[in-house]
Amino acid sequence: MFLTLLISMSIFTSCQRIEANTAEEKYLPAQTLNDVSYGKDTAQRMDIYLPAGRKTDSTKAVVLIHGGGWSSGSKAEFTAYIDSFQRRMPGYAVFNINYRLYNGENVFPAQENDVKKALSFISEKAGEYHINKNKIVLLGVSAGGHLALLQAYKYKDPAIAAVIDFFGPADLMSMYQKPWHPYVTFALQMVTGTSPAANAALYKASSPVNFITTEAAPTLIFHGGQDQVVNISQSRELKNKLDQAGVKNELVVYPSQKHGWYGPTLSNSFDRIEKFLAENVK
């Protein structure tokens, strides 16, 4: 009789805790956290935008990774678009990250390691932030697109639900061997500190296409047909590899656009992102 009473009390108390936690999550207000540290370096910072009413079991997250040739740029590039993300994706928390840049030091894979570290931090804090760590989307632009693809395909923890790539390099080896501009080989040598002839393993390990499997995350790719910085051949190669593996993907080409765009074209990109995520991240 006493044992039965104890079990009943335990179940009742547990139910009370679950109801309390559910009630607490239901009324969580929106919250913005600026320059949150995910590492010891001053560059290892992120801005966090948490939606109102978020819940650990259902709230998704999008992680924004800026471009700049791995040697410039910052999370500030995305600041003007946070409102658009929040309006179009109200059920998502937004994490806008910085990472260490090449500056004579911090050669690759420092940037890759920082993205991995940031994702581990977000995953570990999922309970505190009331987000679902199994519903994380990566969105990167240019060098950030490369880092997003590499993280999504190369690492299994946390698993990435989808990746959105704006004209990111996908195969550093082919970039070096078949450059579309003399600066391409120079830039790659600078950021990696080496060449394929001296360290082929690094170039292969830094190329997202080498890690595509049948389990790769659904991928949405954007590219300008007149891009002179990252040739469209990189996105076409990426799509071909994804198609061969049977991975859900879409390549959107804007024939007259270069390395980035604004106005109606960008609005169209946002429309396509909304649709792609609605279909692939439940």
C-alpha cells in the first residue's frame, strides 16, 4: 500500500513538472542575445534571436554564416535581413555567427573548426534556448556557403536538417586546378597556407563534394550566371554529385546576376527558401 502511494505521488509530481515546463515554454517572450561567446577567441561570437513561444520539441533554428573569402566580412552583413528571416520564418530561432578570419594567421581549417564549434555550442544549449537541436538549418553566402556545405555533409553531430548555399565553393581541388581567374589559385594558397601539390589531403578534406552521401541534408543552391568570383561550375558540380547520391536538391540560377543580388531577385530567393524549408524541414 505504501509503495503504491509512493509511486502515485512520484507520477503526480512528474506530471506537475511536465505541465509546468510546458506552461513555461508556452509563454517565453522573444529574446535577443548579442555577441554570445562560443569560444575563447574574440572572433568566436554570435548573435542569437529567439522567437516568442518557442518550444524545445518544435522550434527550429537557422544558422547564418557570412562570406568574405574566409579572410573578411562579419555577421553584421546579415543584420539588415534578420527582420526578413523572422517575418518569413516565425517558427525559427536565428543564430548569426562570426568565425576567425585568415589574417596571415588562422589558415584553413580554422574557419571550418569554428563553424563546427559554434554548432556544438548551439546543440549543447538547445535545452536552455528551447530549440530542437535536430531541426537546425545552415545558410551560408560565398565562403560561408562553402562552410555551411562542409559542416552539413562532413559532420554527423549535430545532424543538419537542410542547407542553403548562396554561390559557395564546393570543390577546392577543381577550383585550384581549373581556375577561372589567376586570383583564385592565389587566394586558395593564401587561406590554406599550401597547394594541392604540397597537401592534396587538405584540399580534399576541405571540399564539400567529397562528403556527399545518400544521407546528406536536402540542399538549396543559388548562383548568378555572371558570377566572376565563384564560377557557376562549382554549383553545377555540387548539384551533379547530389543528384548521383539521390539527395533532394535544387539549383536556382539567375542568369543576369553576379556574385550577390538585391531587390526583386533577393525577394525571389527568400520565397524559394521559405518553400524549400516548408517542404523539407517538418
